[in-house]
Amino acid sequence: MVWFFNAFMRGHSVMFTSFGTMSRRCLAIGVLAAPLGAWAQAGPTTNDSAWRDANAAVGQFKRGHADVLKWEQGEAQALADAGDVPAGLQLASSEAAVRQVWRAHRDLAHVLAQAGADKVDLIASGKWDEIDPFLFRRIDGLDEVVDVAAQARKAWTDAVSAQLRVTHVRAALGAAEAASALGQRMHSVGNWSALQYTDVQLAASAASMALQREQYAAAQAQARLIDLLQLTGVYLSVQLPDRLPELPAKALPDADIARRAREVQAQLPRANRMRNQRDVALTSQAYHRSHALARQARDEVLRRREFITEETALQYNGMLKSTWELLNAAGAQSLAAAGAVLAQRDFEIARIDLQWVLLGGEPASAISLGGAGSDTPAAAGH
């Protein structure tokens, strides 16, 4: 059901922008109710007949069954068309965030000038492995330049990740709400018990709660980024891209990390050298584990969820799967996508920490790896 919700909402984006989220939800349910009205008002039928009628009702829509496979990809554009992306400063990359935070820290201007444009470009673009650690002994204050850059990159990564998760969890909510609305029809004509209907209601409530949590997390991430960039009072929000940087095919080998660590530690006083050895061990482990988790979340969990959705759609078209099974598969795919985003976010943060440690810096705290590709469905099957 959710794929035609999105088609309808794209065509009425101006209306939805004016009415807000609640009106959008009510209109979507109204659209759902219309094609189901014929069989819902016809009186009690057998469960098998109602199942066929529900599937046939979905088939009446012009975009057809196959659009469930395109629904996920179109969700982000639908949100942009509906005006959900706030106007403001554009930060299309972490480099843009880094350069903005440097502008805010005017006391670093003389350090940046000493470093030179080529070194500044390397730091801004995240190519920290190309910087000679000896430079930090030669240029006083360069460590603060990189520390501020690391904070900006992390805040930008967190904000982009949070925004993407909202998109995917909202899509999962759409599937759960469609299942709940259809379940209400089944219950009203006597084909479902109150227990069956309560099950899909609870799933929709759980999905709604998850979306509210993600929306709040995204608002917090935006606020932290704006505060860090010292743009409070200038912008309420910033415009961010709809994806994180590509996940590297391979993680940096241990041998390369060890070689780089030796180069750095040779430049450090003994006490700092011991601390750096500890930090390299911790951040290297976080880096490798987060890369493995991000690869699994993307290549195993998400791709298998996509396969399940595709196969369920094919069997649904052949009357072998129910509408609820199709909606559950689509919703679970969205949650898997949200989990993959979180896992990739963890990797990006771990990578920044490792890069900073390999320049002699000290991360504020160790990252907690919590994005291992969650794919728990938001709706129960019937």
C-alpha cells in the first residue's frame, strides 16, 4: 500500500506542506479507504475471499504491484518535494563543514596560513594519512586545527546519518500504517478478530514511536552541528546530502596502521607515546570491527531483505502471499536500510578517530558500535 501512498503524496506536495504531517497521514488513509470500500461494505465474506479482495484492491492502482521495489528509492525525493528539507546553509560534504568551522575559529587563521594551502586542503578533505607528523612539531597550534576539523567531520557525519535514518524509518511507518488501515477494514467486516487487528495496531504504534525517536535524534544532531559551527542564531538548520561517503571496499591493513603509528610515536614525548600506543590499539580495533559490521549490514542483511521483498512481491502477484506479508517485507527492508546507515555512520566516526590518533591526537571518547544492521520488522504478519 505504501507505494501508492508515496505516488499520491508526490502529486499533492504543496497540500501536504500546508497541512503538515497529521493531515498527510489522514489523507493517505483516505486514499487507502476508497478502493477497499467496495469489498468492505459488501458484508462478511470468507477469509480467503477477503484476502483475494485485498490483493485485488492493491492491483487497481495505476502504478501496480512492482512499485514496492521502487518505493524505498523514491522516498527521499518525495520528502524533498514535500518541503520537509529545510532551507539553510548547504553542507554538501564534511569538507564544507570543516572549512566552516575554521571560519568560526578566527584564532586559527594564522596557523592555517603557516600550514599552507596544500596542507590545509589535505586536512579539510580528510586525507590525513598524507600529512607528515613532524609538521605538528614545526607548526604550533596545528593540532588544534585538526582537532576542530575532526569534531566538525564527526558532527556532520552524525547529522547526515540521522537524517537518512528518519527517511527509512518513516518508510517503515508507512508500511505499518497501511497494514493497520487494511486490518481495520478486515476487522470491520468480521474477517479478523480483535486480537488480529490489535496486533497490526501495535506494530503501527511501535513504528510511530521509532520515527519520533529518530526525528528527535536528527534534530539533536542538527543542533549539535550548528552549535559546533557557531551558526546558532544564524541558521535553524542546514541542508545535508542524502548519503554518506562510500564505504571503502577494504579496510586499512594492520601493517599500514602499525607503520604510521611508529612514525607518529617517534615524534612524541614518552608519556604521550604510551598514551598513543593505547589509543592506536583501541581505535584500530573499532575501525576494523565497524568496517566489518558496515559491510555485513549492507551486503548481507540489507541485500537479503531486498531479496525477500522482491520474492514476496512476485509471490504476492501470484496470489501466494498476502498483502500483510508484502507490507511486512517492505517495512523490514526499510529498517534494514536504517540499520545499514547507522553501521556506516559508526565506521565513519571510527575512521576519523583512527586518523586523528595516527597524527598524535586523542579522541574525546571511544565509539560505541551500535549500528549492526538492525532489521526487526515493525509489523506482524498475517
